[in-house]
Amino acid sequence: MDTETYDLMVSGAWYDPSKLSPERVRAQTACADYNALRPLDMPRRTRALRSLLGALGEGVVVEQPFRCDYGRNIALGERTFLNYGCVMLDCAPITLGRHVLVGPGCHFYTAIHPIDPLERMTDRERAEPIAIGDNVWLGGHVTVLPGVTIGENTVVGAGSVVTRSLPANVVAVGNPARVVRELPAPNLRSLDACASSAEVTE
């Protein structure tokens, strides 16, 4: 791997992506292998994801097909669920917290190309990270753009395009996604008590 170019990429500096083509081919091959596994072959699916991704929490489910650029820049927290057709262009880190629900067809883009057409002809690009907080729910076909952070417990309506960061505990919809409702912060003690009670009764 061209470590100098890779370091430029993850740092947010301009870089030449052609120098990292072998890394993308490696990830594309790993994704193809993963997508070909049988749905109930969970041990092999988990091993494949651990080999592909940078971090994988316990109880994560990634439905097939799944596609990414590098894989190593993706971290998925425990009990996170990615539905069918998720695409993560992880030129910069993409971090999802615990129990994040990602609807079908959601896309995460970290890559940025120059606005100026002459600069764009150089094929250089840069990237900005994406961070999704705990217990976020993204509806189907949500698109998250570079540099976006979404706070914990927030819900993003289906088909929305998140162009700017969203705070915790809100509902946001639209293109661009805008906050339409605030949500009460959950009482974590009550949630823990409910979980304990369920464990006893079951």
C-alpha cells in the first residue's frame, strides 16, 4: 500500500486516489466474497466483516449486498444494523455508534472533489469523516455527505440528504435534511430497569 498517499487521504488533505487503486480492489474483492455468502452462514459472515472493516462490535448485522471503498476506515458499534444495499465510501473514517439502525439503500460519502472544473481535471480529491451517534435511526435511502455528524437518538426520514450536521434527539427530513421535531432525551435508568426486568421475567 502507498502509505504516504493513504495518510494524506485519511488526514483530509488533497491526494491522488489512483495511487490507492490496489487497496480499493482488495476491498471490492472482499465485498464480493462477503455478498456471496449464504445468509445463515453467520460465522463466515462475521469473520469476513472482521477482516474487511476497521472495527466491528458484537451483534452487528450487515445485510447483503454491502459495498465500500477501503473498509479499514469503517467502525460499527455493537448491535448496529445495516439493511440491504448500504454503500460506504470510506476515504475518511465512517464511525457508527451502538445500536444504529440503517435502512435499505443508505449511502455514506466522505469523498470531496474540487468545484473548479480545471482543478477537477487533475483527479485529485480529499475526504472528510462521518460520525453517527448511538441509537440513531436512518430511514431507507438516506444519503449522508462528507463531514457530517449526527447526534445520538436522532431519526432521519427516508430519502433525506444530510448535508450538514444534526444535533442529538431530533427528527430531521428533506433535501437538505432539516430538523422538524425535537425528541425528549431518553431516561437511560428507565431503559436499564426495563432490560433488567425483562431478563428476570424471561
